[in-house]
Amino acid sequence: NAGVMQNPRHLVRRRGQEARLRCSPMKGHSHVYWYRQLPEEGLKFMVYLQKENIIDESGMPKERFSAEFPKEGPSILRIQQVVRGDSAAYFCASSPLPSAGGLDTQYFGPGTRLTVL
Amino acid sequence: DAKTTQPPSMDCAEGRAANLPCNHSTISGNEYVYWYRQIHSQGPQYIIHGLKNNETNEMASLIITEDRKSSTLILPHATLRDTAVYYCIVRVAGRLFGTGTSLTVIP
């Protein structure tokens, strides 16, 4: 059973370009989470999605960032008009349907390192 | 969501037990305690979770106090590969991980 897959592993963009980060959850997992980790800092939650639904986007910047998890295909985190401050590691995690009590162990992918020049 | 407090860093001698504390005094009755670790900028790795009872798996043991306001992750025989940042989290569901405890296992 393959783990969470993310691609690309490294992405370089110039200021003003668009960045698209992809995440394929583990087989059987219907929930996807995106996190950002700035250099020398901890993980910060961005968005939580189910298939075709955004459940919680409270950690997502209001502008330039969007996320989707379509019925078919991977989840996509899209950053428009990137700036240098967007340089970070972006991690995706997936989980199966949470059970009662919030038992929702997350399994993380290897991350995408975004560098904005 | 309940917040957690962890020491920023700890050292442990190789082969000895590493005991990582976590305070979660505002935890709710149905919230689980989760532990993850992140080895040198890799994706975080799930270690263990618990609600009330102590738990043990092949990686670690989790001791939760009776009042559930704190817990301790125990790595029984720390190896150099256990050097990582350890995150104690209550109610994972896409929440802030915080800065965790940076554990360094010393040869």
C-alpha cells in the first residue's frame, strides 16, 4: 500500500509565477490536509478537504492560495503570483474517515520544497 | 482545541530511555493525545495516540496522567535515528502542530 505521494518534491518559481503542488492520498483515505513549514519553524495547518469539499480553510491565506480535492485525481494546492515569502516546505497528509471522538491519525507525504527566486 | 506545552529541546544518551513530557491542561474529555515526530525536514511520522489508558506499540509508550492534563512519550532505548522534533498534539484534525521538542540522541 503506497503512502501519501507528493509531487514535485522540489519546485522553483520566479516571483509572480504560479505554483501547483499535488498530493495523492493513501488508498482508501478520503481526507486530505495541507500544512506549511517555514524554515526553522513548526508545521502550520492550512486547509482540510474531503472529496469535492473544503471542510476547514481557516489556515489558508485569503489571497493567492487555493486548494481542491476533486472526485478523481490528486488534491492540488495552488499558489498564484508567488512571492519570496511563499518559500517553504508544503506537506500533505491524509486520513481515513474520522471515527467518533476525533480519532483521525494522519499520514504525511514527503513534502514539496518550494523556492521562489 | 486544547493547546499543548513541550520543552523546546532535550538530550538523551544512546541506549537510554528518552522521556518527553507534554502538558495539555485544557484537554477535553473526548480529545485524544497524539504524538508525531519529524526527522530532519522529512514528513511528520505518526508515533502513537491515546485517550485515557497508557498505550504501547513497537515504537514507543505513552503514559497519560489520571487527570489527563499531561502525558509522557517514552522511547525505551533511544538510538541515533530517534533524533527528531517530537510533536505532542491534542485533536489532530488539521490543527497547528506547534514547535515540539527537539530531541538529540547523543552517542
